[in-house]
Amino acid sequence: MSSKVVRSEPARGSDASSPLVSAGFPAGSGDEVALLYSGGADSSLAACTLAKTFRKVHLNTFSRPGFMACRFSDSHFLRMRERFPDSEFFHRLIPAGKFYAEVEGRGRWQAFKKHGLLILNSCGHCKTALHWRNLIFCLQNGIKYAADGAVVGAEEFAEQNPRILMPELSALYAAFGITLLHPVYEEGLSTELTLYELGISPQPKIKMTAKDMQVVCSQQIMFAMMMRLLLEKRSFAEYERLARAYLSEKLEVIKLETRLWLENPAAKTRVAELLKE
């Protein structure tokens, strides 16, 4: 695991204009937050937004087989260091391959009999696994807030859909005393422009261009194929219902394994084994 520390804009926990405060989070409550950080426009703007409320922002970039160019996430990170020289960001590359394999592979054939094509939901498996690894990071370091770069308008992705995984992921973190934030959710498609206006990205349009310096996943084609097959015979609303039922079962297993790990820190629990990566 690599770690970098940067200084950034002063944390403004008492600033009532903070978007997190205005969303109902008490002024002055923010200390540290752990953000799932790909380096793209959405998660980079999330990091900038979080810095207005939290003293320390942990930028957790996760690696696993199937991910490429994980170091692309350095690009916006380095610009944030220049733009916000008085706050602290901590950028880490954290292996999560075993967590992904556990989420995707555990009970695969039983799941196929019950859920069919949903077992090909690689993006759902991935974000479920990365949130699990982020949750473990929070528990290991006593961090009470987590965050992601979810935005409205990306509802095909389970973790960005309020009718699939968003409430379920919040409940997962809450079960362990941690609050999950979506600091740029309402930004929707404007994250690129806002990031450009902050001086972080080099141009107002970066998604799907050579300037989109974020982690690249080679398995998105599998997700696209699954969606195409599912939606040939089902409505999108039905996909949402089926995906929530399937991935909720995964989260229940995650809760159980995480509790066993916490209750038996010296034992050879499943989580303890997954952390040997």
C-alpha cells in the first residue's frame, strides 16, 4: 500500500455554507472521511467538497485484477494539492482483489439458480466489494464518515441508484456506526465544469476523452452485455428490483463476516484472510 500526504484548503467544519452542513450534517462534526476515489471528475469534485467540512480527506483508490491505470488517479490529486494547499489529503492505493473475488464468487451457482443473469453484474460486485474494503479501512482507523462520487443520472450503476444500492450501502455503514455521504450527488452532469472552474481539471469536458485520468476497468463490457440481455425482456424498473434483491443478499453476507472479524480480531476469520493481500 502506498500513501501520500498533501496539504489542502483549511477545513471549514464551522462553515454553515458547506454543502454537507446544509444537507443536515452538523457544523464542526467533520474530522476525517474516507472517500472511494477513482480520480475521475465525480470523485475529484467530491474530494474538494469534503475538504470544506472535514479536516482530513482519505482518498482511497482501490486496485484489483481487471483494473488498469490505477495511477491515473494521481492526476487530479496533484492539482488538488496545488489548489488547496492548507488542508490534508491522504492518497492511498489499496489492494481489493480478494474482496472482489469474494463478493463475485461466493455462492455463485446457487445465485445463478435464483438470480440468473444478475451474477454477471460485474459493476455491482465491484462497488459492493470496494465499499466493503472502504468500510474495513474506516473500522481499522476509527473513521466515522465515508463517501463516494455517486451522481444523479447514472442509475444503471447499482451504487448510484437510490432504488438499488444507495440505501443498502448507507445501512451497511450505519450498522457499524459510520455515516456514508454522497457529496456531489445532486451535481449530476455538471461535475466536470465545476471541477474545471476550481482549476483542478484542464478543460470543461473530460469524461470519455484522453483527459479523463481515472482508473480504467476492463470488465465494463461484461456489465454492458448483461444490461443489454436483461433489458430485452424486462423494464428498467424490474432490473432495479432484481438487482436490489440480488446485491442485498451480498451485503448481508458482508455484514455477517465483518461482525465476525470485529468480534474475533485474533481469529482466522474470512475478513482477516481477505486482508492478506
